[in-house]
Amino acid sequence: MLVIALTGGIGSGKTTVSDLFQKKNVPVIDTDIIARQVVNKGQPAYHEIIHHFGNDILDSEKNINRSRLRDIVFSEPQQRQILEAILHPEIWKEVKQQIEQLQHSTDSDYCIVVVPLLLETRGQSESEEFDRILVVDTEEQLQIERARQRDNCDEKQVQQIMKTQVSRQQRLDAADDILHNNTDLQQLRQKVDSLHKKYLQLAKLK
């Protein structure tokens, strides 16, 4: 099975692209979803996070308040590194397990692993396991507009997040495939169609 890492900056349209692949019955593993699962009550990462960040990050039902935690780690880079050191081993263990399950239980020729911060955390993401890196690329001003609309936040907040991510050029330099997402959904769908055909052909050669 061909394993494709899908990445891109904030507001680039990663979810839209992964949904289009999923509609073609391509298995999609989303590390954002896994990241939410590994901090659920009872999980090892849940206890480690509370041990380091304290009970103030919990809500009234003792769940981790993700927005409160996000505020802490975005304002203090050292705290973000600590959080990543807790989360990433758990996330990648789950990714590996899901890929192995797909290899044994599906007829799909390839799968998509959505990794928003693939390049920012490359040393921790075991990126050598991916056969190809697909970058969803968007003009920076369009990224800001989309992220503002989606998250109902101001431009300054989006720019702060963008500063914590690698540059657009660094992403393009690392890509095996680039999907430019600067127009409408119809054109995006056509580009995904072309990539789908390409990946099916590459999977046969693997």
C-alpha cells in the first residue's frame, strides 16, 4: 500500500482535500482526530499533560480544555515543545497501527495520512515511512481569509499561528506533489481526480 502524507498551512484546505479523497473510498487517517483521542480521560497522554500543565487546564467535567491548552502553548514555545513531546509518540503509534490494519484489511491501493504539522515536526513524525508528501498550497492572503472565516478569529491571531509554521516555500520544496488550492471547489475536485489516478498507478509499481 502506498502511504501519502497530506500537509499544508493553516487555511490551505487540507480537510476539503482529504474529504474529496475519502469520497473516492480512499482510506484517510487524520492525525488531528487522533490527537484529540489520545488526550481523552484515561489515556496515558491525558495524565502526563495534567502532571505538567496542572489542573487549571481541565474543564468542569475533568476533560482537557483544548482552547485553554492551545493558548498556553502558542504563547510559550517551550511549553509547545513539551506538549509535542508528550503527544507525538502516542499519535504516531496509533498512525502505525491504523496503517497496518489497512494493509491487512482493505483492498485500497493507497491511503492518505493528514499531518498538518508534518514538516514542523519532521524529526518526530517518522516521515521516512511516507512514500510521498502531498502539499496543499494556497496564497498566504487567502489562507488568512479562510482561517478567519473558519475559526471566527482576527487576522493577527492567524498570522501568529502562521509564524509557528514553516514557510510556504519550505513546504513547496519538501513536496513530491503540490495541489494548488486558490480557486473553486470544482477545479480542486478535478485536481484530486488527477492525483487519484496518479497514485493508483504508482501503487501498482510499488
